[in-house]
Amino acid sequence: MNKFAIVGDSTCDLPAELRQKYDIDYARMMVAWTDKDKKFHEMYADLDWKEISPKQYYDIMRDGIRIITAQVTEQEFDSVFKSHLEKGEDLLYVACSSGLSASVKLAQRLAKEKYSKEFPERKIVIVDSLISCMGQGSMLIRASMLRSEGKTIEETASELESTKLCYNQLATVESLEYLKRAGRVKASTAFFGNIFGVKPILVSDRVGMNHAVEKAKGRRNSLIRLSQMVKETVEKPELQTCYILHADAKQEDIDLLVSKIKEAVPTFKEYKVLPLGPIIGASTGPGTFGVYYYGKEVLVEAE
């Protein structure tokens, strides 16, 4: 049985510590912006924040500058995928939701038209995670655990496919302005939402889109509601880590959300706070929170 590589992309938000622990690689997406001096900046969406810190990154957005994102390029897929295929490894790619990125479609095309011909003896299996951030990251970790248990690449992919809608995401934003800039909400909705302090509660739905299911009045209420919804939907918390991601949020808000989740579900094996990565953060903006865990199957589907 051949050892298989496990690969994600820049939206999986796995820090180096977890990628090393679980032997997970990733293909990088791109981000770019033009500063106030009309200077153009472009860089890889690096999960280790080597070129810029999370605070510096989100301060760019606070200054009114829009950061645009781009999917994984063919050149990047070549670099990452071939590095494993050339070593004789089969490859499992757990991709960002097809509802958010075209990276999975490009990978599927390259696997069929290019890599299968260059490496006919290798298996390349691609899973559309239908989620991002640490929902996708948690699927990659689960794949690594199954690999360690001796599961084949097919068995691993099969479990991920059958359970992927159980990887839950609950999120809220500090301001609707950034979703408006990214074209995720109408300008009028953002204007009136910000005036009245409306904070949407977002989930990753059954087709992999971020969908608002509730609205909370005010920041504090939105964070409390997130913790309540975790309690309503989590399953077997004692066997898993609760991941809390934020886009350079205020420490008082981080402390509030963590304390409320611990109060609502005190039996999680671990509570881990991590920075929200550059790709999703570019659309949702500074102050965004996301909570990720395994729970009840997601039933919501945007109309």
C-alpha cells in the first residue's frame, strides 16, 4: 500500500504546528491590493504570515483598501502536487468549497488532463470540502488520522465525503462593510445593517456557500448567540477540539466568545484560538469570528 500525501489550500487556515503534527501540505492562493500611494502589492496567501502579520493585514482593510483574492494557480498546483507525485506518493486534495473558490475545478481538470498522464501509476483523489477555514482544516486533520490508522486513500476520501456536512461553521462579522466591498451583500443591506448594529450569523450551507441564518443586535449578542448555537448543534464534544478563529478581533471580544463557549459546552477536549487566514478574511473583514466543530449535519441551503 502506497503512502498518500494530504494537501489542502490557503483557506484551510491550518498553522504550521498542526500541518507538521499531521503531515499536511497546502497549495497557496494569492492576495493583492493597491495602497493609497497607488502602489500595487501581490503576495501568496501564506498561512504562516511570513510577509505580513495578521494585524498589519487587517489594518490595510481598516484603512479602506480592498484586498482581492485569487484561486490556486496551475503553477502552484504543479509545484505542490508534483513534489508528492514524483516521490511515488498518491495524493488526496481536500479543497476549499466549490461555492467559494474555483480551485477545486482547476485541480480536477489538471488531475484528469495532465497529472494522470504524467503519473499514470499514481492515484489523485479530490474532495470538495463544501466549507473553508478550520472546517476544511478539521477535515484534513481527520484524513491524517485515518491515514495513520492504515486506511487507504479511497477509504479516507469516502469517509470525508459521507461526513463533510457535519463539519459545522458558525461565524459573525464586526461590520457588513467588508462583505459589501467583496460583493457578498447589497450596499443598502450593509448600510442599514451597520446603522442599526445588525450582526448576521453565518453558516456554511449544504452547497458550500456562506449563508446568513440569523441576525443579532449588537456585537455582544452576536457572540453569545454563536455560543448558544454551538451547544445546539455539537455532537460528542469530549472527543474533539473547538476551533475559534478571528480576524484581529479585540481581545475583550475574544475572551467573551471563548468564555461563553466554555460555559455553553464545557466538555470540549480542547479550545483552540487561531487567526483567520488571509483569503476568507479578505471578504469578511477585521473583527470576524468563526467557530468550527463536528456536529449535526447541516441542513441549511441558500435559495
